[in-house]
Amino acid sequence: MCKGTSTKARSSPRFLLTSLESYSIGSGKGPLPIEMITTCLSVVLMLVAVEFGLNRIFENIQDFHPLFEDATNRAILARHIGVDAFSCFFVAILGWSSINQDMVDAVWHRKNSMPVAFENRVFKYYPEGVRLTLFFFGYQLKNTYDTIIWNDGPEFIAHHILTLATAWGALYPGTCHYYSTFYFGVSEISTGVLCLLANFDDVHGVKGLAEAFPLVKMVIGGIFAVLFVICRVLMWSTVSYYYCRDAWNALKSNDPRLQGRRTWLRYTFVSLALLSLLQIIWLGEIVRIGREEMIKSGFL
């Protein structure tokens, strides 16, 4: 876990930013717009390639189960596993590897590690946070496209657009990189498991997969429920408290760095409130569905 960046500035521009060094230009400035665009497009193309490759693998093993013989079923599995779950786990790893120890201490209430002074958490440039956010933004572009193509529904499209707008503001003009390691990184680990679980849904997944592999669904569902409570309830509520405190204090200040960032900071209150409300609703659904599954299995 990082304790702030000590990355040296790079000497020449690049068009595919992968290493941490490539995100540090010096003087707190981020990558050039063209570099961000080409890197983001590269992320999308990488996900397309992973999805295509996984689809071919499922095609080659279609004799494993009759459900795999259907091309649509294989495409659904390739999407949820090769794009969604893969991306969520990837950004979660990036987030965990770069999250600030002060945030971890604050989440677990070990000590008052996040003082009222907000400047570094709101305005400081963190290459780790920018790299993570750019990869996350690329994934959300692909995810939004898939949501439209697969006709997932307007609520999913609205969610993705909301998320894209939040991530874009973190990239340009660039704010709150400190918090991006959690919101765009660590918290996505539960979403990655949810994407695996989505394969068993008769509406958005493969119809009949839950009946074919009930134990696998139950195990994945149990893991998701635990991770959701940890990441999206306990950790989310604590980090959001500190974020709202910092963003509010920043808005009340006369810091010149608020220029061009004030509107986005205000927007994040709306975005965070809506996402938090959704998670409360989802928590209720988890309890309801979990109880139903346990009754079906004879545990209740």
C-alpha cells in the first residue's frame, strides 16, 4: 500500500500508459489528453480481445454441457466473466495495491488517521489514483456499450452514465485521486463476484445455469453477500463519511484550486447519495434472496 507517491517524472510522452512512472510528469500534472484517450481506447480493445478469446474457449468446450452449445449463452458468459468480472478484479487489485494506509486505519477505526486538513486528499495528484481511474473509465465505456447492446434496461444505463461522469471528473480537471483507490478500486471486488453471480440469473444471465449448477451458485452468492457487507456497507460508509467531510470543507474554503472543480465536487454528493441509496436497496434484496435460497436448500 502506498504512502503517497515518490515517482520520478518521465522524460518523453507515451501513448500507452501502463507503468506508474508513465503517469507522473512532475509538478503535479497528469498525462496529456491524447495519452489518456489512446490508453483508454487500448483498455476497451483489450477487453474486446479477452471477451472474444473467452468466447472461443467456451465454443471449444461446448460439449461440456448442453447449455454451452448455445452461442448466446457462450456470449453471455464471455461478457460477464471476460469483461465485467475480469475488469472489476483488476481494478480492485490496483486499488488495494495503492490505497493509502491512513484510509485503511480509518476504516478499521484503529486511530484517528485522517485529520480535518483536506488539501492533500482533495487536490494532491496521485499517479496511482489516475492510472486506476483511467482503467476504470475504459472498462465503464465498454460496460455501457454492452448494456445498451444487450438491452439490460434504462436503470443500468443510467447507473453507468452516472459512474462515467464521476470518473471523468476525477480525471479532468482532476480531483480526489486519494479516494479513487477505494471507490473505483477496492470496492469493486464485491462487484466482480456479483458479475460471476449474474451468469446464474435467468434474465441477465444464462437461463437454466442455476438449475444445472446450484451448488456453484450458492457458493458464489455466499461470497458475494459477505464481500458486499464488508466493502459496500462497512467500508463504504466510513470512507464516504470522510469524503463528504473533505469535499464539504473544500467547497467552503477559498482555495484557488477549486477553479473548475467546484461543480464536480457538488455533483459527487448527488452521485454518492444515489449510489448509497441503491446499495441500501441491494442489501435488502441480498437478505431477501439469501433467505429464499436457504429455505429452498432446507437450511431454514
